[in-house]
Amino acid sequence: MLDQVREQIRLKHYSIRTEHVYCEWIKRYIRFHDYRHPVEMGGPEVEALLSDLAVRRDVSASTQNQALAALLFLYKQVLKHDLPWLGEVIRAKKPARLPVVLSQQEVQQVLAHLSGEVGLVARLLYGAGMRLMEGLRLRVKDVDRPASDRLSRWSKAKGSHCGFAYRPGTKAQITASCKSNYFSHSLSVDHWNSVYRRGAQTFCGR
């Protein structure tokens, strides 16, 4: 069944991270109900998992919504079954606090501590507004255009192509780093998570 899920996700051109997350939530849903097949389950079982996430697991609202999106995709796109209105779900609470946003000076301090490919990707994410996987999957053909002084990339967030002007020397640096069509495989998501944690600890003096 998971192969069918992956096939539908790829037909709809969802990102590889969405594919991984959806499959993990579907497996968790099946385990939660003692390995029953999703065909044998429906709305009440989905509500039970989502409510458990909010009450016992104390997850964030975005995490609960992510689980809901994965299960809706499973039933609607793969099993071709519309779930009833999930009105009995206990919703996770949204945080009341505002997120902390760094000032330009603070961002410059963080970027100054990053070098090499890590620093290059961090500057692309900040300067071009790319998502993490968009930056890691940057290809030579996106930048190796002699007649252009702009980087052109499809933006999932904006749903269109976006162009960004290069700073001096950036184009050559990006082209040199695009080995085998992608940045070095060492720049995995796990690697970035560890870089973020170390950088945050250093910046905050912890």
C-alpha cells in the first residue's frame, strides 16, 4: 500500500520530504490501531489518532495538521474513499507567543560563522528565499547560463519562477559547488539540523 502512496505522491509532483513524512504518518496510524488495514478503518479511527496526538502526545497544531493531511491523502487519493466530517477531533492548541525573528545585524553575525558549502547554502536560503530542499537540490543548469546574471528557480512557496540577482563572485561559487548536479551529499537534512543547533547554542551563548 505504501508503494501506491508513493506513486500517487510522485504523480502529483510532491517533494521527497512530503513523501517521507506522509508515509511515516500512515505507518504510525496503522501501528496505533494494532496493524489493522486502513480499508477496515475510517473517520472514527482517524479522529482517535488525531485526538491522541493532541491529548497524550501534546503535539503542536502544525504537527496535528500534518498528520491529518497525510491521512486525508491516503483515503482520498489512494483508497478513493472520502472520510466523513471529523468533528470530534480534539484540536491541538496553537501557541500564543510570536516567533522570534532575527534582525539583519543578527543574521549577518550568524552567517559570518558559516563557511564553505554550508555558508553558501545558508546565504542562498536567506538572500533568495529558498526552502531548504530547494537550496540543497540546486543544479548546474540553474546557474550555468553565461548570458544571465540572475539565478532562476521554481519557487514552491510562490508557485512560479523567481529570479534573483547574484552578488559578485556568488555565481562562480555556486557553480563550483554543484557537483554531480547537487551539492555534496554530506549536506543532508540531519546535517543541517545539527548545524542549526550548534549555531543557535553558540549565538545564544549556551
